[in-house]
Amino acid sequence: MGRWEPDTRERLQNAALELFERGYDNTTAAEIAERAGTAKSTFFRHFADKREVLFAGTSLIADRAVAAIAAAPPAVTTLGLVDEVLRSILPIFDPAKRLWYGRRQAVVAHTPELRERDLLKQHAQTAAITGALRERGLTGLTADLVAALIGLAFHVTYTRWLEATADQDVATLAAEVLAELRTTVTALT
């Protein structure tokens, strides 16, 4: 395959997932590159290390959330803001990759090093969201709580999407999660 193939990044991710399913610890970046038909140096042009190959693009979630927080109308309610942020993230859910994401989650769940990376990525997303909420004027525990609600809504929607049938629309799942969240928060007050 040519050096400038347009799908190099995706081929590397697919190769990594296939190899990680057989065993993460003994898989090297060189093996991933070879499986994808590229050079080891190409792997490192796309990813910092072998852990990152399964987490590429996760910063897009925080970027979209931060942009949605900044763009939300001043009078939006807290749960309305959670709704707007979640809806801004939904386009990331690529139905064509749903099975790939499910396989990825299984590998992450069974690999301590990848679980740690996942938690670090989630922490970075929460920190970015909390920062955007503080810029919006929310303070203290309120900003932390709204960021946690956004993270919870995203996580539950994502998990349900992975477990759903192939024809299940992610927007419908998100609406169900938001309705459930609204009911639960209301019951707590």
C-alpha cells in the first residue's frame, strides 16, 4: 500500500484492535504497523503510543461539548444545557463503526493499562467541560455537578448505543437517557 493512503489511520486502528483482541501486552507498534501495511514510523506519525491508537479522536468529544456550552443561550436551564451538549456530541456516534466501538470497549475492559488511559481521557474531558461551565458563570459544586451530569448522560447513551440493535437510533437513545436523567434529578429535589 502506498505511503499516502487516505485510510492509514483507520487501518492502523483496525489492525491494533485485531491484535489487541489476541493480547494487548505483547503487541508492539511495529506489529500494528506491519498488520496495517505501513512502516513503524507511520504509526508514530499518527499515534503517540500503542495505547493512544484506540483513543484517537476522544478529544473531539470535549471540543464539541465546550463549543456547545459556549453557544448555549444564556437562559438555558441546567438540564437544557446537558441536552444541548449531548446533542452536540451525537454526530460522533458513527453507526458504521458501532460494532468496532463495541469490540474496542471489550478490549479496554479487559486491559488494565487501557482502562487507566480511558479514565485519564474521561478526566480530561470532564476538566474541559467544567472549565467551559466556569467560563459560562457556573461556580463551585454547581459546575462540577453539571459536568458530571453531562459525563453521565454521554456515558449512558454511549453504553446503551453499543448494546442496542443495529437499527437503534442514537438520538432516540439520547432522548430516553435525558428523560430518565430529568426524572431522576427531579425525584432527588
